[in-house]
Amino acid sequence: MKIPVVYGLFFLLILFGCSVGKHLPPGEKLYRGATIKVQKQKDVKASAKSLRSLLMAAARPKPNKFLLAQPYKVWWYYFIGEPKRPKGFRAFLRDKLGEPPVLSSRLNAKVTAENMNAYLENIGYFHSTVTGDTINESYFTKAVYTAIIYPQHTIRNIKWVNDSSALLKELDSKKNKRSLLKKGMPYRLSDIEAERDRLDLTLKTKGYYNFNPDYIMAYVDSTIGNYQVDLFLNIKNTTPEIAKHPFTINRITVFPNYTLLRPPPDTSKTGTTNIDGLLIRDTVYNFKPELFKRSITYRPGKLYSSIDQNSTLNRLINLGAFKFSKNRFEAVKDTADPYRLNVFYYLTPAKKKSLQAELDGFSKENKYTGAQVSLNWKNRNTFHGSEQLAVKMYGSFEVSSTDSLKGNNNYRVGTEATLNFPRYLIPFFSVKESNLYPARTQLLLGYEYFIKRSFYTKNIFRFNYEFQWRETANKQHILAPFSLTYLNAVNVSDSFYKVAAQNPALLSTVYNEAIIGSYYSYTFNTLNPLAKNQLYFQTNAEIAGTTLGLISGARVPRSKNILGAPFAQYVKGDVDLRYTRRFPNKWQLANRLQIGIGFPYHNSAFLPFSKQYVIGGSNSIRAFAVRTLGPGSYKPTLYDQAYYQTIGGDYKLLVNSEIRIPLFGRFSGAVFVDIGNIWTKDTVLFGTAGQLKKDFLQELAVASGIGIRVDASVLLLRFDFGVPLRTPYLPDGKRWVIDKIALGDKTWRRNNLVFNIAIGYPF
């Protein structure tokens, strides 16, 4: 007679439990956890489940993990045994599979009950009681707690105990504006502590340098009845006098060449520059004094403010010219006027110049592999005002691994120079900057020589004039009032023209073109990776050729030129919205929505290739490689992949959703669904199949799959397997291919299963 698997597994777990009991130290039992019985009194609004959950968080110790009522991890702990080496394989297995037993000697039900009582009082459940007891079963010990819960008290009144101090008047004027304590809200000690911290921060912005939140005393009167309390706030009598007075700034001294090897020099000696009330001690004149005039946001005579302190330090750190930045505030030793501060900034310069060589190998999703060598030179203080000049020279080659494309190799040689100014650089205008974050102006000049062997050569010139600034820590703006890209194709081969004679749309890849326009980008990011809800939002807007079109009167594609090439005319806008929800069990639900709309007009029939939207690949729809999907119901051919640098569209819709599941150690898994496609405005490149139509939703690709991620601390390695569920280039009515999935078929896997290797999350 065969024993069912479930019964066999249950029998094994019983044996596991018995063997665990034999290994426990003499007189010890295994702590099984706590049971909490909640007895709600009249008018208690909270559910018994929520109250039980609150109290369970205060239960100590935490028990071992159990499966089918058996401590399976403790069994592994004893089964593997004591490792001979602390970092050996046995130690690794014991650490990953097992856990040491939580013994009954660690349990003190009386103390835990007292802690639960204190916790209930801290959240307003006054007069409630918790008692604790233990129950012994076999080799287990359980804790049983009984909680008698009375209604949670609410705040009836909030009063400041009056006195004549200026400090109390300052506090009293701030109490109702942004107070965390409101009449009618439940009493919680944590809210009182948070309000004290808020008031302390507020006072720190008003000059009260030596104030401390512990100087605020809170009294609670819980005897007024009706489950209400009166809250009284006051300044402690023991508060030192120096904490009750606002401070002003007396002197600000900057040491821009400070090192730990020697103390800061005497500022009374030569080498000190006085600019706008700032003393700059720079004997070697590495930095222009105007740099600190812009970076330090306050001056002598002004009230001390923690906002000024933090914003100045933040601006100095973000300049990029200093390796270390620190400040020191020191009270003036003057009995006549002691409420003044001397401020010192100690700045250690970073290495001014650096040179770095890099050699990279890569494998692209378009079945090209190759290598790149680059030389990077950087000057962090070019004009002695923290201007950063970076020059990059590079060369690379790409080789196709596809049989039909062999010999169709790509070569690139280029150089790029960027010059960053830590301020707005606008001729004849002065723009006020944010105190918290320094604005940046970036000038970029680049050239690339691109060879597509056997086909053509391209010269690509680029110039950008761009501003970058932050509104807050999580809001960033980028504005480029002028951007230029110039493409010039030469050495177009006869073999290319022969192919183009059969497919005239290929001629668009060797068109000369000038892209002159402007763009703007806004990014919002919640920044906190541990937050329950994480939100990322980016929107971009771009416009090109508008002014040139008005001047030239362009109405027909490629009819008007500038710099010897037709100029592009288009408007383009897109959004990228990402939302991630973290759950208590460390699972995550990550979602992304991308919508892109490009509108070429007059002098352009389609977006420039470098501006088109693309789809597919490890960060997009993971069951379709780049250049194998879209636009619309069009199926890219090998010729398309050979001749087009990109296969893109004027419109894009992409939706991604994945569940991220922690497995063990540094490994986690994922289950994902990807939906999307791209489309073109006209039929010039890919005919009516690629054109956006009213039924565009019928041309959405759908993919799903699973993934493994390895967190290697400095980077995250990602391995995703994607399977197509809906293929838009199949005949209408046959695009859903779920019923065709055959994971056991080698031919099906070769044609449909896409393996993606990437670094970092897809979104």
C-alpha cells in the first residue's frame, strides 16, 4: 500500500520535531510563540484583530519559523551541526537553511506584559491592562497574554503654560500653523515627540542655535473623563539661558585648502580675502572668492538658521571640487554680547586633474557584439571657480553574429567635451538660484565618425547648451534652450543603392539632416528605496525647427535646408510613470507606464532616427529583442536590421508590471508581464502596417516571464526569461499565441524563448 505524499511529508515533519526536542539543552523548551486574547470594553472602536496585531509587535522574544506546526529551520540547524570553520560550506548552509532555537529561558511573560501595558498607554489606551502566563506542551513553551482594552483617549485641549519669555512667545506663535497635534486626534506619545522635534527645527531656523527638543515638557491630564485628555506644554525650568536666546552670525571664515595634516592657518596673516563679509583664507589662490560668495547663503549680522547651514554645506559638497567639506559653529567669548557665532568652513580640495582609460566588451540586443576603448580626462577646477571640464575620446567596433549580416560591421571613433559651470551662465542676465542646490550650466561639444562597413559613413556633430537645477531634493529640472545635431552621410556604396532600389525607404538612413531645437525635462522621485510607496515620474518635451520653419516657409518634407542639410521639424513629448509598492513580507509590486508622442511636420515626414521611440529588449518587452518588434503590425526583416541603425516609431505605449520576490541571501525572483508597441505617423518607412490607426490596441504585443536577480552589492545582475503571449505581426485573429506555448519543444524554445541578461532593474 502506497502512502500519499502529503501524509509522508507530515510524518517526516513529526520526526523532525521529535529530533529537535532531543537536541535542546537540559531543562529547556522551545519557545512556540505568543497568543494574545483581547477583551474589548464598551466604546472601543479598534477591531480586536488590529489591537492583537499592535500588541504582537511588542511580544518578545520572536519565535522560530514553523511549517505544519514543526520548527523546520531549527531541525536544519541541528541536522547540519556545528561547523569546523566559521566561513566554511557547512557554516554557509547552517546560516542559510537553519536558525538557532529560541529557548524558553529567554521568555519573561511578566516583563513582556508590562511592556505591552506601557505601549498601550503610549498610544492612548489608558487604564487598559495586560497579564501574561505560560503553557508547556511536549518540548514547547507558549506565552498567553490577556489584554483588557478600554477606549483610546483623544486630545480635548492643547495649551502652552504661559510665561514672559520671548522663546515661549515664539513657540506659541508656531503651534497652530503646522502642528502635528490637533484637537480631537488620538493621544499618542510618538506624536508629542514628533511635535517637539518639529518645534526644535522651527526654532533652529529662527536663530535658537543651542535649543534642544528635550527642553520642551509635556503634561497630560487624563482625569477629565469621557476618554479625553488635556495636553499642557511648557519650557523646562532647567533650560539653560543660552538656549532661550537667538544667535546672530559674527564672522564667516573659509579655508578652501584645508588638510588634516596641518591646522588651519591664522586668518590675521596675509592671504585672506574679504568679499561681501566672508573671509577667504586661500594663500595659493586656487579658488576665486566669488565661488564662495555664491555658495554661502548667509552673511555676518544675519540670524543663525539651520536652513542656511544645511543649504551652504549642501552647495559646497555638490560643487564637485572638494573631497571633504565640514563646518564648525563656535560661540563668541564675549560676556557683553555672547549670543553671536563664528563660523568656519574647512574644505579639502579633490584631485584637480584625472586621467582614466577604460576597455569594455559588450553584447547588444540587436545581435551585435564588440568592444570599446575610451580615454577620459577631467579637470575639476578649470577656471578656479569649480568649473568641470571633461574630455572623452573613444573608439569601438561591433560585429554581427547573425549569418545573413556577417561582414556588416560597425566602427565608431569620436570625441566629446563637456564643460560644467556651477551656476546659470546666461549672457546679459542674472538669475536667482535656489539656496539649497546650486544650478549648473553644461556646454557639450561632440563629434563621431561612424562607419557601417560596405554601406555608408556618417559624420555626427553635436552641441548642447543646457541648464540643470533642483527645486527640492526630489524634483529636478533640465532645460536646453539650444541643441544642435548635424548628420552628414558620405561614401554611400553602390551595393547600398542597389538594395535601396528595391526598398526606397532605406534611403532615409543616409539622409543628411540638421536637428536644431530645445528640450525640457522634469523628474520627480520619492528617493527613499525603503518607503512603502515609491513613485517616480519623468516628463520630457522637445521641439525642433519651429523658428527655421517660420523663417523659411517650409511646407513639404526636406524642402528647406540649413548648413547644407534639410532641418528637422517636430514636436515631441513623453511621460514615464513608475510606482512600486513594498509589502511587509518584502515582496514588491513594481509598475511602469510610458507614453510617447512625436509629431513630425512640414520639413519632416518622420522623426529623426536618433529621436524615435524604440521597443523591445531587456528593459522593455522582454520576449522580443530590440529591432524585432514593431512598428504596429510590421515585422522587421533582416534587411531592416542590417540597414537601419534603429527601428523606431513616432508613438509609443508601454506598460510593465512585475512582482519581485525575495528568495534567499542575495537572490530574488520575479514574475512579469510586458505590454506595448510603437507606431509611425506616416507610411514612408514601414507602410500602412506600421502606421498608427484607430484600432492600435489590436497591435499591442504582450509578453510574460520569470527572472532571477543577484544583488552583488555594487551592482544587480538580472536574468529574465521572456515568452510572447501576443505577437502583433501575426495575421489578425491569430495574434494570441498562449495556446502555442511548448516549453518542452526545443524548436519552439529556440524561436520564442528570449533570455535577457542585464545590470540593474528594468525600471
